[in-house]
Amino acid sequence: MVTVKTVTKAELQEQLESSEKLMQSLNETWEEKLQKTQEVHKEREKALEELGITVEKNMVGVHAPKKMPHLVNLNEDPLMSECLVYQLKMGRTVVGRLDSNKPAAIRLSGENILEEHCYFDNENGVVTLQASSGSITFLNGKQIAPDQPYKLKSGFRIILGEHHVFRFNNPEEVRKQRDRQRLSLALTEGVDKDVSGGATPITRPDSPASSAADVDWNYAKREAALRLAGLDPDSMPDDQLDSLYEKITKVKSQRGRRLEGSRPESSASFSQLDDMWSEAGRPVQNYDAFTDDTSVVDNQNGTMYDEGSSVTGAASAQIKEMQGQLEAQRIEFENRLNALGEGPSVEAEDLKVEKDHMEKQLVVVQAQMKRLLEMRGRGKIDEDFVPFEPVLYSAKQLRLIRKVLDKWRAHRAFSMAETVLSNAVVVKEVNVISKELDKEVTYNFTIAAGGSLAAPVSALDTIAGLDEFGDVADPVLASATQPSVGVKVVDKAHNAIYVWSLDRLQQQLQKMRNLTTYIDRPQYSQHFSSAQPFYDSPAPEYSFIGNALISLAPLARKLSATSTVPIFCRYTAEAIGSCRVDLKVASVTAPVKRGTGSASSTRPSTRAPSPINNQLQPGCKVNFLLSVDQVKGLGSNDFSSVHLQIRLASLAGPSLRSQEVFHSPVVDLTKSGSSELKFRRTFQLAVTSKILAHMREGYAPIEFFAALQPTYLERMERWDEMREQRYILPKPQLARAPSSSGSSTNLPSMRRSENDFVVEQAHDVIAWLSICELGSDGQYKPVPVLSHGPLDPGSFSLHQGLQRKLNLNLWCNAGKQLPWVAVTKIKVGNVRLLDAKGLAHESESKDMFEVKLGKQQNVEFKPDGTGTLSVDAPWDSSVHESSLLNRVTANGQRILLQIQWSVDIDTCVDPVLFSMDMAVTMQARDAGTPSRFVSMFSSTKRLSKSSSVFRVKLTPPLTRSAKDLWRLDTSEKYVRGEDSLGTWKPRGISVVEDYERLIATEKRSADVQAIKVILAASPPAPYSGSKDAAALLKESLELWQKKFGHEGRIVLSQDPEEDETTGPTTSMLQPPQPLKLVGQSKLMPRSDMSTRSGSLLLLTDAGENTWKKLWFVLRRPHLYIYQHSNELDEVGIISLTGVKVEHSTHMETLLGKPHIFTLFTSSNSHVFAAPNDKELQTWIAKLDPTRLPPAMTA
């Protein structure tokens, strides 16, 4: 069958043309095809060249466009300047923000960049800039008005926002200027030939754009700062501007003629001045040859500055007759230039400080107004609302406030004493673990000085290539600027001493607990390093043993000083030796003033003379020699080798970021004495104002490091024990007369009640959550919870369209020690989807909605020492407006919701907030409940509630009085295994007192040596004899008896005052007000590692001798309690932190049951009965692995 296809005439013509084109391509020779390919390649190269890309053979080059106007970036780093080129094509080029959705050809990031910041219009090579409303755009240092075009010339500086600096280049404009200049030079050359009759060689002047490279980032920023400070030429009146420019021109012309040839660098002496006042960066000759394209036009005022007329004529004619006046004017002008060079930076810094202060005040006022509106919106009266009156301070006042606050924060003795007493139990615990595991290391408190002595490390121990990154092992200690409490590690295994911060000690303590937790399970304990938690890795070869402190006050006064300085140990606050320190000033180079030329040394100064003429000045350079020798007191009994070092930052202050450390050679004390230890080095510092302030008031420590002997480590331990020795008798009894009855004086001191102490408490709380749905019988029944294992809290199976109620039950093992009152608030929200792969998707409803609590809450404290709290709350899932809760959940997916509740506790200031996630799956309304056979044939368990464990910490507030400081002492708090420490005790307040005494002693010693040098350099004042001997003697005695220092110095005491210990009757009649604690909860991770399980009898009521058989599962750090062995119905938990296990036959006799053991925790005690003796020994060994014999723990 033949198919007939109808084709139109247009289609036939199109097919014919395509066939002809194909035939023509087939008939072309290879030479013709190659020629066409080359033509296309040339057109492509031409297009790329216009874009600034050159392609030649195998080389590709990038250059600035030769025809198209463009922007080049300017950067503070010269190597980063002119690396970005933005071409301004014909038409409009919009500048916008990087993360904006609006179209923009140039996208910038950073502060103050709007979505439509500005745009450039290119019309036939003439480019104009127009800023948008509200944008920050500077042109030649002047902020331009919005919605007004500004014509751009090649070389103009543009600042967008606060950080993006550009220079505008127009190659075609520069090319036209050069052509005009070349034509002008040709005409001038022809006229000169006609006049002189010969050919006079004329050097070609610089083109107007030749100085474009001189217009860098610094120039643009300085130009903007000058205009902001009101020192730009545009703001000056015409007469003042003409007079100022005339003086500049005359001075430059005179200096150029006078110093030509002898001082080649004088031609650049006013380069800064040229950059400041000229548009192109240098003076342009023969401005008459240029038209309006080469003039600097102010589009806002419509004025034109033509500078060529003032350069010629008057300069040479009036120089001689104005010689006398010019000298004074020149000095005045140079002083003004110095002010211009220094003033804008200082003023800009002050303006920034004041701006930040105003912004902070504005934020506070806005927050206050928002709070007031919220109060009025809730209908509350605002009578108690105290309005905030913002106070605006100047930069000088802010600096004074900051200085006072820094001085106030430096008094840290009281806060450090609080830290020592409240963390004493932590130091005791790490020593107990170290003793049990035979690690040959002890820990105790010390004070880590701030600054360069915060974490002193020997330069010989640092790892090559990591010095610049600092101490990564303990960043908290390395970055400390103020004294803080640290932990001294006496490492006898490596013969070293070093310091840890308390944060790092907490981290290491957790690792130590892991070793003791899994000591009976080698399959887990083998994955933990047994040495890493106890020592530094690697341990330092040289330990810090002390420092010698010198004052830098003589150096600030250009005085050389030689003094003998004691070497103080930071751990004992005692002098362990001495050394001689020689500080000699070699030379001081005076600061060089810019733009003053060669006559700066002879020019008189108009500034007021300094009251101390021999002091260093900012900007000068000082060279000095520091030598240390004659070291005494360091013997071979304590140290095998020793060396010293000094940090450059110690000499220059914290403003110097350099971490350079200069050390001496190591001296082997077993072969030579400490007198061979010497250090000698020359330093050169460029003095700034901050460095000078440090030299006037600061000190420089010379650090000593040594390889330690075991005898030195033992002496450090004995020193700590000696400082913490306490009298057996109370202090009031020592002052009394001896009693006639000898028995009264031999009574032992009574143990203080634990209720008197205010320490941090930790309690474990179980939260059982169940969701009940309304059934057909009108009763709420709990929905099943499907859990896939011990690590899965389970998912609630909910049905669509049913009323629901949340049931929250809290259980605590502490009983009345955690006296909760009620649940004050419950919130539900933050709906998310958990897919089948375990990935949580972004929440579509992040809001938290408060649910209404039930009318009745049940609070019960049972006889076994436990406490419960239960509450019901109706929950309507439709308030979340989430599609996840409205539709049926797909197979394998879950819906996560965040639930929060607050519990009011009688001993806490505010309710304690709890938060966790609950998972639900939505099913159809008529869907059945999961079968119970699911848990029989798979690992999925069908539960009735979801359980989570929280650790609640109740932290005492800071003590407000020194007499209550002893209440924070945790050194007497029981720690399991503390009997192994014997008489050892952690350091107390004495460590703070030793540090305060050390700082005062070494600073006083350094000040005395510095005053001796300063007084020796000053000639004694002649005695005028105006005062008689009696008056002089009286004044001397008054000065001698005058008390210096702080009058209200706080006296720290670790023991209570006498009236608190000797007046029990008063304390019983008037009991002290209990301190309110600050509560904080943390969700504990779930564990699936079960080390022991079995049934035991638990004593639930000791008064009635009631026992209950329960199922126990040991998953450290908790002992879980279940009703049955299927582990479906959880009853409670027992925390094993600091647990103590005891087995006594007396308890068996008393309770009438065999195989009894008692479990003591920090908040409760529990009595268990095992089925037989084997089970008894096994449970005791599992609950307290440290009781195992060494053969079993190996």
C-alpha cells in the first residue's frame, strides 16, 4: 500500500536549502574548511580579548580589558589588590547582595550591602554611578546622595558598604587623554623650535593615569577618613583652599630647587601630601591641554577645580620676598599634617567605639519596649515596670569605665576560693582512682597565673611546626588572661610537674571513670587507654619550676639596670634561688615624622614639652641587651638539668601577637653548677602606645625549667600536706584556760552536720510518658509503644480523629532530698519527620504550644526513700497545623515531637526545665492495635509507656558573704575508696592565700629594684631647710605608719566563725534560711550493655519488713528495676555513681534473711537479698568491681 504525504511549498523550499548546504559542505576542500575554522577562531579570540582573556598557542593570559570600562578591587594586602575585575558593559550593571534572589550582575557579601545597592550606566563609554536609597556608597571618599547620577572618571575610588574598595578604570578615556596630551606636546615642541631655532629635547610628562597604581587601599580608606573627619578640601572655603594650595606649591617648589641633585629622595618627600590633595595621586602638568573630560567634577555642587593656574607664575616671583613668613607657616602646616596623619585613625577608632556603645544602648531600649508591649498585650499593669534610661558615654569615658572594670575583675581571690572549695570532691575522686589503679600520680589545686604564665611550656618541649597553633591540649588554660584555679599534676611516673585547667580535669575524670566502670569487662576495657587519662601525652621533659620577675619601668625611662632578683616557685610561693639580671639600653631611635623633610631634626616643635624628657616615645625604636647570670640555689638534688627562657610578649605586652620564645643552653647540674646557666640576647622593639604602657607599669617574668628528680616531687607532695594540717582542737578551745577536768579537754571534735554545707547535688529522675486515647466506653486507655531495642525509647501508635491525653509520671530515688511540688507547665511542638533511613527532616511546625494541665497532681514520698509525681494533660494535635499529624504515617517512618515540662522544686529558685523527644506514628481510625505476638517472634517490644532518664543538678548560688564561704567546702564529702588516701587532703583556701602572698612579694621585690635604679639616675634635690627636724621626723613617722592597700580587704576563712560553732541554742531557736539552688536537667544517653541480670528481693518497707521480688538489670551507670524478667514494665533505677556495697552478717540476723547486702548511694540506701551465696558474691563483684582481687581484674 502506497502512502501519499502532502508537503507544502515552504517545507519543500526548506528541504532544498538544507540539501544545497549539505552538498556545498561536501564539495568544499580541506583548505577552505581550515580557513573558515581559523576565521571562527580569530573571532572567538577577539571576543575573549575584549573580555581580558588572551589565548595564544598553548598559553592563556588574563589582563585588564583594553576597551571596556571596568572596576578593579583594592585590598589592604597589596598581593590581593587588582585580582578581581568587574566589567561594566553597555547599559545598566546592577550591584546587589550575594544571597539575594534579585538579579544582579555584581554580587557582593558583607555588612551594609543591600539587595539593590547601586548601579552603573554605560552609555557610549560615559559611565555614571547612582546609589540606591539607604545604601552606603563613597566616591573619592565622599558619600554620595541616593538617586542622583555621578559621572565617573578613570582613577576614581569607589567604596561600597564598609569593606569593598574599587578603582574605576576607563581605557578609552585614558587613551583619549594621552592623544590630547601628545597633540599638546607636539604643538609646544613646534613653537619652541620656531622660537629657539633648534631642537630642544623635551621629556614626556607622566600621563594622567600613570599614577593609578599609587591609588591603593590605604589611600582610599585615608581619603574617606579625612572626609568623615571634616578635613577634606571640598569642605573648605574657596579662599582657604586657594591659600593652602598656594603655600603647598611654594614650599614644594623651593625645596625641589634647593635640594635637587643632593637629596634624590626629596622628590618623594611630599608624596603623601600629593596623595592627600590630588585626584590622580601626583600633580599633573599643563592642565590647560585637557578638556572637561580630564577635570575633577563635583556633580553635587556643579563646580570644577582647575589647578593649573596656581602652579605657574607666582611660585618663582614671590619666593624671596615671602621667605620669612614661609618658615613659620611651613612649621604650622607640618604640625597640621601630622595631625591629619594621626588624627583620623584615632578619631575613627573613637567614633567606632561610641557607635558600638550607642548600638548596644539602642538594642536594650528596643528590648525594653518589646517587653512593655508584651506586658500590655497580656493585660498586665506596668506599675512595676522600671524604664531604662540610656546613658551615652564618650570614647574617653568608655575607656575609663573599661579600665576600672578590668581592675575590679582582677580581684579574684574570693571567686577562686569558691572554686577551690566547691571542686575539692572532684580532686579527691581523681586521686582515689589514681591510687586504686597504681598510676603514680597525684593531683592538687594550684593557681594558674594569667598572661604569659598561664600555661608555661619549655621551648625545648614544643613540637616543631605546631608552635604557632598554641596549646591545643588545654585551650582554656592557654587563653586565660586572669588568674584562675588549676590542678597541679605531680607525675612521678615521668618525673614531671604540669598544670591542668578544671575543665580538662573534668574531661579526664570521665575517662578515668570509664576505666573503673568496665574493669570487670576486658572486652570493653581494652578499648580504653589506661594511661592517657592520667598524664600529659607526651609528658614534658622539662617542668616549670619558677620565675624571676623584673620591672620594665627603667626601660621605659631609657635607663640601664642591674639587679639581683629572687626566683620564686609558683607552687610553694617561696624563693628557691636568685639570679642577676642586667638590662642595658643600647640605642633609641627617635620617631620619624612624615612629611618633615631633612630639616626635621632642627625644626622647633610647637607641642607642649613632656614632663619627663628621658622617657620613650611612641614610634621610636629601642635596642637593649638582656643578660641573666649568677644563678644560685638550683641544686642537683632536685634538678638534673636546667635552662631558662623569656618570651618576647613578656617584654612587649599582650598587644604583641608574636609567640617567640628565646631560651638559654641546657646546663647539666650533675656535671656543673647552676652558675653556668647564662642567657644573653639583644632585642629591638618598635615602641607603640600599648607597648609603652606595658613598659611603664608591667613586669617581665624570666621562666626557669628543669628536669626533675624524685626528691623534688616528694617535697612538693609534703608541702601540700603540711599546708593543710589542721588542729585537732577547735580554735576557741586553744585560747581557753585549761580545765580542772582533764576529760573535757580530750573530747574529739564533733563532725559538722552535712545540712550546714551548701554543695552541688545530683539526682537521677525517670520520666515515664504515656499517651491515652478515648475509647468507645468513654475511658482513656494508653496506646501501645513499639520499641526495637534498649536504645529505642519507642513510638506511640496513635489513631486519627480521637481525643488524647498525656500522662507524665516522674520517679526519683532521692525522695524528700528532691522535694518537688508540682508540674507547672507542659509544652509540645517542633514537629519533624524521621524517615526510614533514620534522617530527621526540617521541622514544618517549630512552635511550642502549651497544654492545659489537669486539676489534680499526685505527689508521694514512699517509705523506701523514693518519690513520685504524676500529672495528666489533654493534647490536641490539630493546634500544630502539621500535615504529618493529620495523615497516616508511611511504613518505616516516625513523627518526632519535642515535649517540655517544668517542675517546681521547693529548694530551687526557679522551676527545673526538662526536655526530650517523643515519637508517634499516625494510623487510620479503624486500624487495630499491634498484636502482642509481635514481641514474641521479633526483637520489637510492645510497651505501655516510654521512659527516659534525666540527671538533675542542683547548684548552689555564689556565696554573698565571706563568713558563709565554708559552706561550699566539699572536701569532707564521701568518695568511694577515699580510705586509701590516708591523711591526704585537697588544698583549701591556703592555695589562694599563698598565691596572693606570692604576687605581692615578687612585685614588691621588682618595684624596689626599679626604684633604686630610677632614684640613682635622678640627682638628689638640694635640701631647702624649710622644715625643722621635729616636723620632718613627724612626717616621716606618719608615712611609716600609714597603711596602704585596700581597707576593705576580705579575709578568707575555711572554718565557720566562733558564734556559729559555740551557739547551738541560738541556731536552734532561729534556724538559718535555706539557700535556694539553681536546677538544671540533662537527658542521659541510653545504654544496651548489660553486665548482669537476675532476680533479687528488695526491702520496700523496713518498718513492716516488707520484701518484694523484682528483676534487676545492670547497665552502667544505672541499675534498672523491672517487674518481670521480660523487662517490659520498668519500676525504677538506682544510680551507681559513688556506690558502696557492704555485706554484714549482723544485717542478716536483724532482718531474718540470708545472703543480704546493702547498696549505699549518695542519696539513698537499698537492702537486697540474693537467692544463694554464689549470686551474692557475683552481684557484689559486679556492682563494685574495685573489690575484685587483682587476679580477677587482670
